[in-house]
Amino acid sequence: MNYHLPEIELSPIDLINRRAAATGSMTYARLASDADYNGHPISVSYKPHAVSGPIWNAEYFWGGRVVIGRGSLAHCLEAAKAEHDRGAGGCSVRVYLHEEAPEPIEHQRALCSESDFVAGKLPETPAWWSGRHAAVSDSFHWDKRFPHHKLLQHALKYEGTADDWSDERAFYLEERRA
């Protein structure tokens, strides 16, 4: 069984800002480096074959591997929770328990429970994800291919569900072509 801390909510505007920081100029990326929407998916896992010997790691990837905790499971959980508690939008934590770790599985579970981690896998889609989030995310792809349609501007006004977005997009694009 795995444990997790839920993903911190991002607004549709935060999605746009994250995309711009990742794909825009170096100056914009530098200016956005401390922004609240720079949350990361953090993983806490046991590395039995690490060069330095078996060890627990808490890490994320942002322009390369960033290790925020190394050593005991307790230390790595504390480091991951501290990064999550910073409140950066999009941050989540996944903990992968390991049978070969020095701590027995029962002890690993107890450490996770004591640190307020939730048992089970992190949901594929966060509870706060709305139709507007789906529309904004999808429009990045479409606006890159067809920039003159300005689908992102339409997506920011979208009020429907994520499931209905593809029909709305098709209708909007057809209307723009006419």
C-alpha cells in the first residue's frame, strides 16, 4: 500500500503561468522561480541499489533531479511534508513503501500515518479539477497548432464539465472557421 498527501489546488490562471514559465524566456522563468504555483510532485522512495548504499530519498524533478531529503524514512517524510506545507500549487507527495527497507512495513505505515499521510494511491484527477481546468489545459495544445483560433481565451470563460469540453471545443473551432 502507498501513502500520499493530496495535490494542492491550482487555478486555471496558475496553469497558464506555469506553462509560460516553463516554455517562455529565461528571464520569465527566473522571475517565476519563487512563485506559489511552482509546486512539484514529490516522491519518497527507498533506493536499495544506490551507489552510496541503500537509502530513503525524497525528491522531485524540476530542470533535473532535486533531492530534498535523504537518509531515514522519518527524515524524508518530514522533508516532503515541509515542502508540501509550503503551499505551492500543484504540489503533491507520493510515498512508496518498500519491503527491503530497514524499517518493517508496519513501522513504515505507522510513520506515514503519524505524519498525516493518507493511505492509498493519489487520485489521477484531483477533486478540485474542473471543466475550466480541463479546457485551459487542452487549449494549450490547440492554440499551439492553430494560434489564430485563440481557444485559450474561450477556455477561460468555459463553465461546463470536463467531459463536455471536447464538444464545446469542436463547436467553437467550427464557428471560428466559418
